[in-house]
Amino acid sequence: MNDRFSKVEVEGYRIALLHGEETELLNTIIDSGYFNAVIHGHSHNKSIEKKEKTLAINPGELCGYLTGKSSLALLDTIKHEAKLIEL
């Protein structure tokens, strides 16, 4: 297994966690439709996108050392939505 990939299931809500430059792997995981949410990083570009039933979330960077802006994402597994928070 890739040491930059993990999966978590919370009360039937499937979440993939991926960090790294593996764009093809990231797109495959998102496109699979298996996960409710895919949380990914490395680029430090915060975003939330929905592809069919899958939320793709990049929380940006918590420390803010590259962009000068600290951010995180909150995922609501009940409402199936996420929001970005700037600190």
C-alpha cells in the first residue's frame, strides 16, 4: 500500500486521505465513486469540488508558510458538505 494513502470509514461514510503528487492516483480514487469524500494535499491550493457523489477536498495549508494563508477544511458527514476556513 502507498504510504501516502489511507482510508477511514465513519458510520458508513467512506473517506480517502491522500498526500502527494500522484495526480493519476488521485483522479482514479475520485472517479471511482467508492468514497464519499477524498481529502488530498501537497499542492497547498485549497478547494472543494464535487464529482457526482464524491467530494474532493484540498484544505490548503494549516501552517501557511508557502501561501501566507493558514486554512483548514471542515467536513460534515451527515450533510455531505465541506467548507474551507481561513485562520
